[in-house]
Amino acid sequence: MQIALPRGRLLDDVLSLLREALPNLTIEENRELIHSNGDHEVLLAKPADVPVYVEEGADLGITGKDVVREKSPDVFIPLSLPIGECRVSVACQKNEKKTPEEMKGYRVATEYPAITEEYFSSLDVKVDVIVVDGSTELAPRAGIADAIVDVVQTGDTLAANGLEEVATIMKSSALLLVNRIAQKTKFNQVNKLIYSIREVI
């Protein structure tokens, strides 16, 4: 089976979980993005790309609920996993603290334009969404945004950049994604892995 996994901060926790469910799974400590061993081929992708790989052909994948909500892929999601816990929040500079309802006309920097648009639309607050790809906390300090929407775990990075969390949009953790075709054509293999992961968690 082909499994798409997220590079970065979530990968170690994902591998710890999968190695319990699939004891023969191995990934070499190198810069390669594809690792083949026996029955499995592991693709290491950016977290935001994992849903795309699963939707377009990889049998399974693991990434955050925040990414899945942003991308809205057409995949089957059988399990929520107890790893990668975080939240997507609105934050602004400490000396200009406002509630989201008070941010009409604000420039909001984010890697999550769909989630951000949906959230502020639900409040009937019109904002200008500025899409950035990483280092979102930099945008207010650089003067290109008034607030941000970003993933928060401890809040330390926000504090270090003079920002303060003012609202939580959603809580997130990792999800197991299954390709719609693989769900039917590899039913037994997919189900066996789902049950193995369920036993681990």
C-alpha cells in the first residue's frame, strides 16, 4: 500500500503510532521522500499536500484536521488520532488587542484562507485575507497584516513575536485518510490497517 505522511513536526508521532500498528514499517534516516519496504511505500509530503496525494492515488495518509478542513478533499476519514493536537486561532498584537467581531477591515495573514474566510463570514465581519506560506507571525511585525489566523500549540511562538491569541476557530488533531478507490479495491488491506491502528490508540 502507498501511504502519504506529513513531513515536519507531526512525523515523529505518526511514525511512533504506525510502527506499533505495522511493526515491519521502516523509514531510513535520509533526505529521500519515498521509502519502500515490503508491502508498503511511504511518501513524505508537506502536511498540506497529504490530502491531495490521497485523493489522487495514495491509498492512505495522515495529516491534521486543520489541513483537511482547509482543503476539503474527497476522501474517507475512518479515524481521528490522538496526536498532533493543536488549535487554529486568531491572534493580534498585544498592544492592539481586538476581538474578531471588532476586526472589520483588518488585513489577516494566514496559511488557511478558506477557514479564515468562512470564520469571519460567519461573524459577518469583512476582512482582507493575505495568504502566506509559513512564518505567519512575521506579518503583523512587518506591517503587512493587522492580525493572523494560525496553528497554535503552546502559544510561545505568538508571545515571542508580540502576539496574543484572541479566539479559537477550531481544535485539531491528526486524521487517517483513505483513498475512495482503495477503500473498495483494497478493502481487506485497508481495514486490517485501520483495526491495527485502532488497537494501538
